[in-house]
Amino acid sequence: MRDPSSRPPIGLHLARAARVVTGAFERSMTDAGCSASAWQVLVLIRAGHRGTQSEMAESMGITDATLTYHLNALEEQGFVRRWRDPSNRRVQQAELTESGEALFARLRAVAAQHDRRLRSALSEGEAELLAELLDKLQAGVEGREPAVAGRRARAAPRSR
């Protein structure tokens, strides 16, 4: 087994892979007429997320200002309808319009194609193991137990 210090740090390798994968996804979304960030907003709205704009932004990992920008643009383009919750004016309600549903369906197909492209280099078992290991890395950074309790990730012995 190679000395771990002779390998690039996992974080660096992960950051590089994330940059390549994210860039490819963003190009796919741009080619389809939308941004990856706007797609995330559509997904959040389509999933029926309700709450304050700050909560929505936090769930996406973006700032309130970025979310506002995307919501305004999507509303101006006729893809989203927004209104304030009458019982709590801080809560923003939003739904996709008919045009927004059509855009969502088109972009969902683009996202599914991107996912197939990523999975094409992996066997089903490798894709499952990758998901487990990524969750394990994230959980370690966040100081929590991994959400995915896969046999492979748990059974893999740690060398010290």
C-alpha cells in the first residue's frame, strides 16, 4: 500500500472532481436555457418547501440575496408565482406556474441525463459505494453519524 502522504489530499481530489462535475452540470443547464442555481430554486419550490426566504436560502447553501435574485428572475419570466403567507408575512409562498412546470420537466430531463453520464463510468455497486463514502466524508466534517448506513462503508477497515 502506498504511503498516504504521497497521495494528493482527499479534500483537494474531491474539490477538483466537484469543480469538473459542477462545471459540466452548469454547462448542461445553460445549454437548456437556465442556470444550475435557478434549477435548484425550481426544485425547492416544486418540492413544496415553505418557510422564510432565509430558510429557503440556507437549505440551498446560498445567500438570501442570491435566492432573491433567482426568485425575482423566475417570477419576471413567468415561471414562478410568489405571495406572502397571510398568517406570517415573513414566510414566502411560491409555486411553479404552468410555464414553470414545463421548464421544470425539461430541466429534470437534463439533470437526469447528467446523472446518467456520471454513473456511466461506475458500476451500480461503485455508485452505491461512492454515495456512502461521500456521506461518510460529509458526516465526518459535520461531526455527525453518516445518514447512509451501507454495509461496504461500515465494513471497510481503517488503516492507521
